[in-house]
Amino acid sequence: MKEIFVRLDRCLGCKSCENACALEHSSGKSLMAAVSEKPASLRRLYVENVEGQKMPMICRHCKDAACVAVCRTGAMWQDPTSGVVDRNADKCVGCWICAMVCPYGVIGRQKDARLAVKCDRCSGREVSELLRKDAAARITRSYRARA
Ligand code: SF4
Ligand code: SF4
């Protein structure tokens, strides 16, 4: 399973990650298209401020996940191979009980469509070569600047 790690010492709380997440989950995949999309594309992570510390909260894709256990329609499920916990839109009825039991508070509510919204670990999404190179270049520059 792909993992996403947070380096708390580097988080500025700018929320760019929230915007990027919502954009990636939009149909248009561009800012201009996303702002007029209905229902609006929502973020799947939440940058909180805890006693002055910026804290991006993301789904842990828990083993024996509480959100999966309480879902009565089977919409919330865990892939037995990858361990990714995801929501099946066709089965979700928007009761949001899953959101009530998640200990990390990382399930959102798509109120217009009555759907639970959560991190899907970008399953099926490939990072483009261009983005990968750009990320590598940025990390290299950041390390050089610190050295
Ligand atoms: S949504 Fe919450 S309970 Fe469900 S897998 Fe993610 S962190 Fe665990
Ligand atoms: S909101 Fe959807 S995914 Fe969550 S418990 Fe209800 S039916 Fe299941």
C-alpha cells in the first residue's frame, strides 16, 4: 500500500495539501473548473492547529477500522490486499455514522450528494513523470539549502 507521511517540523499550515487533494478529486482537475463544480470537490485531509502545532490529519486506513464496522450498507470497505479503506458511492446513503466513529475525524460529508468523503489513498491514480521530477527537484533544492 502507498503510504503518506507527514513531516510535522516542516508543516507551515498553508493548507496547499488540502487544496491539491480537492483538486485531484475534482472532475475538471483544474482550479477554474473545480470552483464551479457541483457538487463541490472536497478535501480528504484536514490541517488542524493543535496548541500552536500545525497538524495535517489523514486517514490511517486502520486495521479493523471502526468506520467499516459500523457501515450497515457495506459502502465503507477495506481492500483485503492493499489495506486501503474506501467508500463505495453506489452503496453510501449518507447516514454519516462512519464520520461519527472515526477517531481521527477524517471523514467528510458531501451534503449535496449525501455521501461520506474520505481518503482513497489515490488508488488508481498515477503520479505523472513530470510531477515526480518536479518533486525530486524541490526536495533536492531544499536539502541543498539546509546543508
Ligand atoms: S476513516 Fe478513520 S476509522 Fe476509518 S480507516 Fe480512516 S482513520 Fe480509521
Ligand atoms: S455515510 Fe455511507 S459509508 Fe458512512 S456509514 Fe453511512 S452508508 Fe456507510
